[in-house]
Amino acid sequence: MIRHLFCICIIFTSISFGQQAHIILGKNASPMEKYSGQELQRYLYMLGHELPKVCDDAAVYDGGFVIGTTASNSILKSLADSGFLSPDELGPQSYQLKKLSVNGHDIIAVLGTEDTGVLYGVYGLLQDYYGINFYMSGDVLPPQTSLVTLPDVNEIRKPQMYIRGFLPWTNFPQSATVYSWQDWKYVIDQMAKMRMNFLHIHNYNGEGKHNEMFHNFELNGYISRSWMATASSGHGWAGPKWNVNEYLFGSSDLFDDYDFGADCALHNEKLSNKEVFKKGTNLFKRVIDYAHSRGVKIGLGIDLDKIPAEYNVSASDTDVIKARIEQIATDYPNLDYLICFQSETMGSDSTAWQKMFMGWYNGLKATNPKLKFAVSGWGLKPESIQSLPPDVICAPIAPYSAKWPDGSQYGEREYWACPWLERDMASSEYYYPYNIHLSDTISCYQSLRTSNTKGLYCLTWRITDAIDPKLWYIANAPWYDSAKFTNSEAVYDHYVKSCYGSNASKLITSIINQNEPYASDFGECTATPPFDGDLRYSDSGFLFNLYRFRFYNSNAIIPEFTDASSYSSQSGTQNAGANEGGQCVAYIQDKDWVMFSSINFNSDWNTFQVRAASATNGGNIEIRLDSVSGLLIGEGVISGSGDWQKWDNYSCTIKGTTGTHDVYFVFRGHKIDDRQKALTQLTAINNTIEAETDSSRKARLELLRCRIASEYNHIELDTGAPSMSVAQFTEKMAEWVNNFNKRVVDISSLGNIQSVQNRFVQLNYVNKIAEVRSAQNVKMPSHVQAKGTLNGAFISWKNEEPAIKGFYVYRNGIKVSQLLSKNDISWDDTIKGKHRYSVTAVNTSGMESPQFSSPSCYAGSSDTNAPKIILVSPQSSLAKGQPFEITVRLLDNRKNELLNAVLYYRSIGNPDWTAVNMTRRSRAVFCSTVKLPDDTEGIEYYVSASDGSNNCVFPPSAPQQGLSAIIYVMPDNIAPNVPENVKFSKGRLIWNASSGDVFGYKIYRSRKASFEIGCVNYLTFVDAFTTSFADNGLDFDSTRIDTCFYKITAVDRFGNESAPFQIVNNSSINQNCVQ
């Protein structure tokens, strides 16, 4: 190796660098180090539009950055040998940043002992010294400047936890259940930027009839049907199914296929069980490989004691264990961790589970000794894992809490803490995660980092919205001294200053710091609560556990407690063990009760006392005589104690009572009405938006405004829906849903649209309107919708009247149309202004139905609102030689036919933009596929949209500061050969297997015989195992498709795609799609 001779001195001034600044990599730089250099180059360019040059370590050219390890970069080795850098002080994943002057040139050294340390050093430098904050919702860059400086820096950063990450629990639409390939890529890229390195995916096999797609097994020639929950399937925790194309109030415009779910879960109707499962493993293999390229390790979680019932055999059967082991070993040789769960319903006896675990452990260690094992569950009793091998990690999810158990109870066994960021009951996946507070997590991190605590990850479903700052804390806390973020206010204030600006700090921090209005603590694993107009209680989850109680005179000798579990009868509750001995009354929800018969009251009793515990906010106990609605003699208030087994005494006064009575304890949630609180916060947010001049901050503040507004809407609906007219109910529902639509920024917030529609819109709105319609002599129409046009409004509807003669259209209650024919289902109005349209049906007897109204509509030139552009999982890295693909969704008041979108892109450093008109895929979803020149190293891009007269761009800071993506080199860029002999046979599309490194096939479909393949006509993929496919006959908007044409390509595991099979004779494909 050539030794470099330098004159080196440490300097302490900030200087700017120009286009001649360099990013110096070692000649032996690894792919991850090269990626690190590209990331540094692109972000510095985005900050100042000056493009540093990336070069090797032949010499120090001008000022700049020298990055790598002492093994890969000779300059860094010489600096270390000379004592100016300290590699011996670094450990795994750690890095050193130091500003030096070398031969008169100012540099910043970014040194790691391994390539992941180099990557984290670059992102740490960008975050801590250039003001770029990385979140799951995207990157937040400071305003662009013409002067980018080399900051004074001299620091070593070592993570306090070598495992840092999260568990986006699969089963609900807000989570990894619906991730497609581009979503996985985006999540993993953002994880790396946030310096997280662990992604845990739990796979259900039998719980709630879920049999998810990343683990399955074949036994005696049979393999069960794998599936991921989609909109049309619903999920097994009271999640109803519905068709996305039936979604109301603009939500259907957000979806680009006949169903919503992961790409491995769609278009599987006519694939065999094995072919479906192969799609799941195909995707997960790619996830594992891609995660490793970004320094992220993958853990697959499996409930060992659960398998689908149709196997008709126990999960402990040796053949079952052998088959399951074989699947993991064969499909996932590069898996990092197998997380073995004690299932949620396993019970207290772990003997059988321990025996199963050892079968798994010994079997997989024999085939894949590098695979590491961890055990998990909903809390773990130390005795249940005490006998396991010492290298097995203890990684339990906390018992439904933002806090985690003390790891010292597991002795010297390695322990990973896993708090919940939100909960699927008695919390919320819609709003702020009530009862699951960041302050509790911070408190644990401050006080419970025992010597064996080596990992910190968290359970969540959403990864943005109200979870965004919490996930940022999980990522960042291990990198800094614990004094940096000592409380939740400090974390939320940092988030506010980053996302909304310093001027917003005082007002906005006080809102999002665990102080948002209470809307509903409905959780995704519980039944959909009705809008019933009842007094508002925190009523959708468990309230508290009741251990003991007593009545007494506070001025006399206090008697012993009575066990609450000794009740005479009950409704809704269950008994559970109590850590102080005996049993407690548990699983208490709003309106449950227990009754104690024949209690003989002393006239001097004035006090009621209970011993209770709550991991939530607790609730109330109404003390009633002789019936659940009997005389109320007292009401006790139970507050949160922090855990279901952390007992405290709570007392209240009671009315003087005599005689013998049956006593009912009726359990209620706390009474809450936060309407005024929500209005006050909305005023503060609106004032902040009005005062803000930066377009990006305004857009982020608008997202927050929509969240608080949707909380307010929910309160209004829950308290007022029973007394609302149909028109009022429709208007309020539309306003509520519209606030959810506008909150979509990523795949998890898009999943929330599915939940709101499948649950509340379908069950609470559509079913209620159907009840009203069923009582009508003439049935009013449904799906009345008014959309703006350039000159007025377009009104459409569906008929529900069997004896239909025609329809009338009303504007603001006044009839404005003649009697339309029974075949008319739309009408155009020429007008401007804000109007509410309604439609009536007229039957053959001349009788007219009641009016059914649309939400209000801005007509013609009165509509001055531009479309909202939604880009889910934007590309931030592209494989060299593969096309750049982008899909955007537009939300707007006007007809979809008036909408259009344009993609602008340019190579980084190029001043000229290329514009591409995006193609409509479905309704208001637009796509583009762009083949980039071979020499492209990175791109900037943004999207503009119009509704005919109102225009907007995304991101809002574009074109001055758009989005960007770098081009990385894959280990292999040779595509497989083209599939051959593609034809139809017996209603199936079949082909010959391609030669080469085939990993799978992509299928494209169009109504046109001649088409170019791309995301606009991409249908689905199948694994290389599969060489036939039958379509379901549904177009992307769920309408029947008669004639269609297909093209098929072969892809390898790196995504390199062959040319499509060219259709020589269209008539060979020109036939009806399989119905």
C-alpha cells in the first residue's frame, strides 16, 4: 500500500466548499461504503446544489470528506497510524467524525471499523451537523442554501444497543401486512438513514385463522392456503371485508387495483396453495437480501405452538417440526434471527413449548449454524426459558405496555426490550395512541437498561403519523447520552422544530406531547363501536383489574378486604391470576359488571375501597343496589397504575345505606368530552399555518391539522349521529373521511383508509342509510356524488328503486332538473359556487322518494383548491439498469377525467428537467416508467398535477428542492432469458420456464394489443416455480374486463428483468379474460 505523507493539523473554523470538493473513498471500498459516499454526495447536493465529486483515495483533492475504514481507505489508515484518528476506540457499528487539515486541504474524516459504521457515520454527520432529519414519513431537509460548510466536528459515536429497530405487526392494514416490494425497499432505506438495524416480522400460522405468507409447510403432500389480509378478506380480529371500489367520499380514488393488500397477496385466486406460498417466500427472500445491503438484519417471528387446524395434527408432532424447519432452512438460508414465540393463547404451562423449541433449535442449528435464536411472547416468565441454551436471546414484546419488564429477571441471558408504540385495544391506530405514552418508554430507557439489555426495538402497526416521533426516539436514543432526551417534551419539541419550525415549538409541542383530544380508544383488534350517542367513555378496551374491595366506616376499625373474584354472578369479565396471590377480576370493559349477593350494610359505612391495577387510564366503578341500573350509592375512580399487576388502593365515599342488598359493581370508562380542547388546538394549528411561509412546513402542519380535525369529527359523530338527519350525517361522515384521506403519506396511513372504510363507513354509515332506505315506500338513490367541472358540477348516483321511472336532481333543496329517464345515472349542472346536490327516485306510480344528498361541492370557477398529490414509498435508491417507476394518487374535488399529472426528472447535477406525462392506471392514480441512461448516478424528481385550472407540485418545495434517488450497482446485472412459448390453454396463460438465474415472472396486462410494459399495466408476479396463470377478469377499478393482452418477463433475485415475450400473433392472446 502506498503511504501518504501529509502535513496534518486540527482546525476549528467552518469553511464552505464548492464544486471541487471531493468525497474520497478507498479503492477497496465495499458496496456499502460506495453507497455511503453516494448518499453523502446526494444530500450535500440537495442542500446546496453543488455536486461534490466522488473519487478514490489516490490523494486528497481540495477540501471534502474521506470516508471508509482503515482497511479500505489508505488515507484513513495513514491518519490513524499518525494518531489523528482512533479506530481502536471504535466498536461494531460505531464511527468517528473528525475535522482535519491535510496538506492545506480541509477534510472531514468519516471512519468506521466496518462498513455499517461508515454508513451510520454519514447519516450521523448529515443529521447532527447538516440539519437533515430522517423519519419513516420521509426526509426533512433544512431550507436550501448556497453555502454548504465543513462543520467543526470531533466525536466518536457508539450505539448503546447493538440491536435497534421495530416490529410492524402483521395482521392489520396499517402494517407490514400490506407492504409490497417498493414499500419494503422504502422502509429499509429509511431504517438505514435512521441508523436502525433490525426489522422483526411476525408471521401468524393459525391464530385468528390467519396463515400468513412468509412461513408455511408441506406435510404428507398437503400445504395449507397462505394469505395476507386484504380489503376484500378483512382480518380475523373483527375486521370486516369490503370492496375498495365501494369506498365513499373520495377514498376509492386512492386505490389502483381491484383489492388492497401486499403484491404477494393479490391476483392469487386461481393459483394453487403451493404457488401462493411461493409468492410469499419469493418476496421475503428479496426483503432479506435487500435489508443486508443496507446493514439491516431480519428476524422472522413464529408461534411454535400454532399451526392451521386443517392439518389435523398437533404443532408438537415431530414430522410437523421437521417440515417447518425444512421450510425455514431451505427458503431462508440468509435469515439472521428466528424469533420463537409463545403464542398469545398458549397458557401458563410452557413444558410442551420448551420441548418444541429444542426440536426447532437442534434441527436448525444442524442445517444453519449461523442462524441466531430468540424467544418472545406477550411478556415471558423467566422459568419458561430458564433451561434453554445460553445463546438464546430473550426478546419479549412488553405485556401490552409502553414500558418493558426489567431484563435482570432473566439473569445473564441477553435481553432485548420491546415497548409498544401503539396498542390494538384501549389505544388507537387512528389518532394519538392513547394510553401508550412515550414518557413511559423514556422512563424505562432511563432506569431499566440492565447490563444484559443489548437491544431496543418496538411493536407498532403504523410507522408514520402520530408514531413518527416515537419511532424516531427508538432509533436515536441508543446513539446519544441519556441526558439528551430525558422526557417526552424534549423529543416532541425536537420533532416540532424539525418538521414545523422553531416558531411552532411552543404551541405545537404542547399539543402532540401526549395531549391530543380524546376521540376514541377503539383498537383494531376489537369490534367496531357504533356512533350511539351515549355519554363518551374511554370504552373500547380493557379498563382495569379488580383484586379486592371493602366497605367500612373511615372513623372505625378497617375490616379485611373481600376477594373480588368471589362474586355471585358477572357479565363480560374473566378471572385471572394475581401476583399478590389468588385471583382478580380481569378483562374488564365498559358496561361489564359483577354482583355480590346479600351484603348486609351497616348504617355507618361511609367508604368504599378497592385494590386495583391498570395499564391504561383505568375507569370508574358504579356501586348500585339490587340491579345494574339500581340506586347509585357511590362511584369509585381508578387511575392508571402503569401495569395490570401493579396494585394500588382507591377509595370513594358512599351514601348511608341499611339492609341487605345485592350489590352490583358496574364498570365504566372515564367520561371524556374533548370537543372544546380539539377546537382550541385547531385554532392554534390554523394560526401557525397562516404565519408559516415555508411550503414544506405548511404541508406538514396541514397533516397535523387533519389529524386533530379527524379527532374532532369523531367526537361529533359519536355524540351526535343518532340525532342527525341523513343529509347531516352524510356531510359529517364526508368531512371525517376527507381528513383521513388527506393524512395519507405512506403505506400504513393508506391502510388506515381501508380500516375506516371497511369498519365505520360500511358498518356505521352505509348500513344505517340502508336501514333508512328499507323503510321508504320509494327507495332513495345511493352513492350520490357531486364532483366539480370547469363550468359547474357533475352529479352521479346509483338506483335502488325496483319500480324506477326516473330521477330528479336538487341543488340546495331546490329541484333543478326535469324528470330524467330511468337509464340516467348522472347529470351536469352549469353553475359556480358551493352547493349541496341531492337526487330522488320516482317510481312508475309517480311517487317520489326522499332526497339523498351528496357532500357539498365547489362548482366551476369557485373551486380554487389544487389537487393533493400523494406519493407512497417514494424511491430513494434505484438499481443500475432498472427503470425508475413512480405511482402517484390525486385527491381533488373535480371529476377524475379532468386530472392529470406530470413527472419531472433530471440527473443530479444537470440543470435541465425532462417532463413526462404520467399515464392513468385507475381513477385518480397515475404512473410512469422511465428508462434512465446507463451513465446516470442519481436523479432528482418531482410531480406536478392539475385539475384543469388549479395546479400543485409534490414535494411542495419543488422544483427548488425535490426528491432524489441514487443509483446503486447490484452484484449481478444480467437478466434471465425471455420466457418462451407463451399461450393460452384451457383458460390459463402458460409459458415455458426461462433459462438463466430465474427468480420469478412478472405479468403485465393491457386492453390494447400493443403496449409498453411498466407500472401502469403491471398485474402481478409469480415465483419461478410457477409457469401458468389464470386472471380473475377484473380490471384495476374492479370492472369486468372482456378482451385483454398480456406480456410476461422473467426476473432474477436482484430485480433484473428480461425483455417481455413479444406477442407475434395478437389473435393468440386476443380472447376473453378468464372469468
